Amino acid sequence: MDGIAPTIAPDQRIAVSEGDEAKTSGASGASGPRPGTYARGTETVDAILKAAHDVLIEEGASAFTIRRIATASGMKVGNVSYHFPRKEMLIKIMLDELLDSYDKLLESEVRQPGISPEDRMRMIVKLCLDDIAGKRTTRLFIELWALANHNDFVADRVRAFYQRVHDYIGEVITALNPALSPEEVHTVALYISASMEGTTPFLGFEKPWAAKMPMITAIAAEAMVMLAKSITPEQITSAS
């Protein structure tokens, strides 16, 4: 699903802090891709990505540096920075691969023939909230939101990720409520997405009311179907 986000201009790429930046001159004689590129599926790159993922989830955004990722992967800083000179590249790949996994899940479970729009919406809500209840998603997105507060590139990648999620939800809203315009569909999709994401600090992994997530999921699944079917253009624009 790469390519859904607009190209980022050079001036939008926030510089990595000096402690994060690593020189790559020691890797200049290495074989393989040129510096700043990666070959997904190679043992080295997969180890770097796993370490980056683990650092962000287990240690948080403040620990997410090239140097810390190198230590976690058991490599030298130069080896990591040869493939990923900037930590932002790792964020991009994480989100792109996460979107790809969601897309495959939707294709295999939600976008099958014979499933009504109502049931599609229920399935999307359940898939999203089940995902939020897991350790990976609870911690990963909280840390990504923190990084996005101070890094325009990360903020843009997170925005692009959620735009794709809104598109998924919008497909079903359009089928449930054809009277809505594309802009109104996006507004409703944004509301549904925000409502689900808002459960993270309350019902996510190890959060105070995590045990209630199954009941909240059941409520949300029915509530979002009713909302998407019944909301009118006049109700959406009445406050504007």
C-alpha cells in the first residue's frame, strides 16, 4: 500500500538529532544496496526492523534512535545507518507494512462476496478494536503519536496511514448511506475512526478498563452501523 501518501519535500524531512545520526563511511565498501536503501527480506534488514519495532514498543519514542536500535539488533551503528540513515525511514516501513497486513486481512475477511454492508461495518469495528486491545497496537501508536508531535515526516506518515483507514471505512459508509456526499462520507468515517482510536488509553493493552473491551466492541459495532445508516447530510452540516 505504499504510494498512498504524497511525496515529502526535502524541507519537510526533519533532521535527526546529532546523537541519532551516524556516519556511514565505514560501510562504503560493503556489497549490496547503496546507502540509504534497504532490501526487505535480507537477514540484516529484517533484524534491524525487528529491533526498531521492539525498541519503539518496549522502550518508547525517547529511546527510538539509530544508536539504540543498533544495540538492540547486535550491530554496529554504521551497519544500521548504511541501510537506514534516518529513523524516519524505519517508521515509514513499519506503517507501510502494517497497512499491507490490514489490507490483506480486509480482503480475506471483510471484502468477500455475500457479506452485507451492515456486517462489513461490524467486522471492521471488531477488527480495529481487537487490534487496539493488543500490546503491539496500543503501544506502537501511542509512541507514534508522540513522535508525530515533534517530527513533520512522522506526522505525515501517520496521517497517510489513517487516511487509508478512513477510506476503508468510507467504502462501507457509502454502501450503507448513498445519500451522503464523498466529503460527508469522509467526515463520518473520521468520526468512527476517532471513536475507535479514542479507546486506546482506556481499553488498550494493560489500560484501566481493558477487561471491558469485548462489551465496548459489541456496543460500538451496533452503534456505528446505526450511525452510518441514519445520519443525514443536514445533521452533519447543522453545526457549520
